Amino acid sequence: MSQPNLTPVPELYVSYESSQKLKAEAGDLVSHDLSPRQICDLELLMNGGFNPLTGFLSEADYDSVVDTMRLTSGALWPMPITLDVSEAFAEDLELGQDIALRDQEGVILATMTVTDRWTPDKAREAEMVFGADDDAHPAVNYLHNTAGKVYLGGPITGIQQPVHYDFRARRDTPNELRAYFRKVGWRRVVAFQTRNPLHRAHQELTFRAAREAQANLLIHPVVGMTKPGDVDHFTRVRCYEAVLDKYPAATTHMSLLNLAMRMAGPREAVWHGLIRKNHGCSHFIVGRDHAGPGKNSKGEDFYGPYDAQDLFKQHEEEMGIEMVDFKHMVYVQEKAQYYPANEVPEGDTILDISGTELRRRLAEGLEIPEWFSFPEVVSELRRTRPARSKQGFTVFFTGFSGSGKSTIANALMVKLMEMGGRPVTLLDGDIVRKNLSSELGFSKEHRDLNIRRIGYVASEITKNGGIAICAPIAPYGTTRRAVREDIEAFGAFVEVHVATSIEECERRDRKGLYKLAREGKIKEFTGISDPYDVPENPEVRVETENVEVDNCAHQVLLKLESMGLISGKSI
């Protein structure tokens, strides 16, 4: 089992001549513009990374995978790979019809023959694949709030792979990696899956894993979609490149995997193993809580720490790739070196820095000791994520119409401008409606689009080191969460719930809007005829009844100071 078969895996691409012909004919086909996740899936379908799949799953295969982790053929496959589309797009299609699959610039990547079209039971998919229908899981949230309502299935004809302009020399298809292993004579290869920067414990772990398996090492990081809030892949790859020379010469290779992770824990571990088998690996390192998404809505881990290892072990022989279990490595102060946690000499002092503690030290510009990470890695992380006092951030007010959001936001803006240091931009609900969203109405779809536009502008301001202050009603929790994820890719997101009661807002009613809503002259009015999702865990909750505006703005300033975003000297 530990000697992989390095003959090529089947790819779904047609010849160059055929691809040119298909491109010429594609103008007559209905086109689907792929989402970033679908582009990742399509690339691995076409290049053999998802072998034995020959396209997006049919309804029968989808049901079988969800229920049994197997295709209808009986082959092991734990993850539904489906093409989700809108109801409007799906209803005009006929079964047997060919469609063009294009990237976000309109470049055709493949054609697909639509053999199946169905509306899935997404709650069941969430329960079976991710273990719970809980929106705290990023993939479940994606399933319900981002993915299209209809699934299409059918075989793929690959025309060209997606274009990547970054790290091109580091990207290998399964067959390119297999050819490389054949060329250098590697027969046993242990793959290491990662979506985080490599620190000294990871380097020690991978080195020991390769030695234990008597294999060469493939560092195979995911550069497609990972968990919201992860370090961006550009920074991570620079970190990986900085530590490659820490490994013994000619023992280690790094290749980038354009995979859209689902964070599905046990099922994901099996999926990762099958993908690495397709890339020519004989062994795979499975971590403690492998591909776990963190805490559920009750504050508990989604999966047990060894669930992934247990499920992988059950299917190891059938998969044809051997598991090397993750040894949790800790630094022993007295020995000045790393040991597996279960081998630490009794009485010795263990030093460790958690991911949360590392992020805190980076955010506050504190020292990160050399025993924990390499100076080159820390330097790259600091370049991307400077201390919080030098980062951009967004303050996002939400509350009923008339709650006082705009008034407090204006006061906060003036106070921050008085302090100086960073440009401050106010994105007030009414101002945005006039300048960015004048064509939008007040349906749920249009409200969501308006908030996403505000979030996009705020994320750009945050990315470029400025302060964005947003003050829309933003009634829907799922939309606020999506905006938070967009902004937290670049800096801090501070949600402020202006918790003025609907009765008080109606009493104030300076614009006469509540009166019109009560009379039925304004449809879909938040708090009257349309719901408001009260934020469960905002960073700040302010009460405005019988409280001065200055005091409300000061509460927000104190929170910003406690988070290290501004200096307390100026407050």
C-alpha cells in the first residue's frame, strides 16, 4: 500500500484542437459564471484531483454520497461536488443541454452536459456531511446563505484550466506531481495539508512524520477557499517559502493545491486523503481535529479531536494511502527542543503559544519568541498584519430607523478625526442610498445588496488602512455576518447595536416614516412589517434613551481602545 502507482490519472481535458473548436462554438451556449468555490471544484475535476468523478454529481450520486459517502458505483467519495445555481437560471434549462462554464472574467473553462436538475434538502445535507444544521459552521452558512437553491449535475468537458497569475511555478496538477516523483525517484511520499503558516512545531512535526514513514515530504498547502478569517494565501505561501530551506536538501517539495475546503472534519480528512492519493502520495498526515471549523452555536467543538483520524483509519486500506497521525508537538524548556506531548519528561516545563495568543501578540506588536516561530515567518506575518493600532478597521452601527445610529456615528467620526492618524469615512445609510444605491428599492433582496455594497466599500477602506464608519439599519443577521467576514479579511470589524426600542424610535419619528408604515403607505418597514434580527454578540451595545450622544460615542471609543485599535491617551 505504501508504494503509490505513479501512472497518470485520467483528466477531463480535450485536445488543443478540440478545445479551439469548442471555444468557437461556445458563443451559442447558455453560460454560467462560476463562483470562486465552483472554479476550485472545476479545476480539480478537470485535472484529475477529484478522480474518479467525471463531472458534477448526478442527483443519484449526490444522494448516495450524502447518505453513505459512496458514489452509486460503490467508490468511496465523502464530499458532494455539485454545481449550485439560481432558480431563475435553472428553470430555462433542458436536460441534455450543454452549457458553457466561465470564470468571473467570462473566459470559458469547460462545457457541461446537464443530465440532472434538482432542489436539494440542504438541512439534510448539512446534518449528514457536516454533522449539524448549524449556521455557525462556515460551510453550512455558505450552503444556506450563499449557494444557489438548485443543483445541476452532469459530465464535464475541460477546455482550459483556470489562469493563476500568482506562484505559477508552485502549482502542479496531479499528473505533474506524479511525473516529478517519478523523475526524482520518490516512491514513498508523505503529504502535509495546511491552511496556516508553518511555525517551528509544524516543521518538527513534518520532519518527524517523514522520518517515521521513511518517506519524502510534500508540503501541500490549500490556496483555494479556506475558513473565513484565515491568513491570506499570498502571505502564507511567502511564509512557506521562507522555511523550505530548514528541511534537509532534496527531501522536501512544495506544491499549491487550489482546493475549496469545507471544514468538514472527519469527512474532509478522507476527502483530503483521496485527493493526495490522486497526486501520487503514499502517506498523509491527519491532524488532531483535522479540518475542524471551531465552535458550534453552543460553544462546543463541532467534532471530537480524533474523529477525523478514526474515520480515515476505517477507510485507509480501501483508499490506498496510509495515515500518519498528528503528534501534537510542544517545546520543552529544559531540553530546548520539541517533543511529542505524550513524550515530555516528567517535571519538565512545556512552553506553547495558542493560535489566539499568536494573533494577540501580532495585533499588539508584542514579541514572538524564536522557539515558537522562525524570524522570517514572523516578519512576513507582521508585513501583512501590522499591530492593530496601525491597521484599518470598520465600525458598523445597526438598529431601527430613528434609533440614533447616524447621530452617534457622526459624533464618533468627529472624535476620531480630532485624534488624527488615519483617514475616517462615514457611510451613512441615507448617504449611501443616494450615492451608491439610488436605483434600489426596499425588498429583502435590495436591502441585502445595499448592505453588501456598504460592506465592500468598508472592506476597501479597511484594507487600505483607513477607518470606515457604517450606519445602515442592516436588519438581517446573515447579511451582517457576510459583511463581517469580508472586512475581517483585512482588519477589525466592530459591530455596534444601537438598542433603542421600537416604541422609542416611533415616538421620535422625526421623518414621519413610522406613521406612514402604520398606515400601510410604506411596505416592508423594519420593525413594523419587516423583521429585525437583533445582534446576539455585538462588540458594543448602546442604549440611547436618556443617554447623551457624547456618552454613546465615548462607549464605542473605549471599546476601540480596549481592542488596541486606537491609543487610550487621546480619549
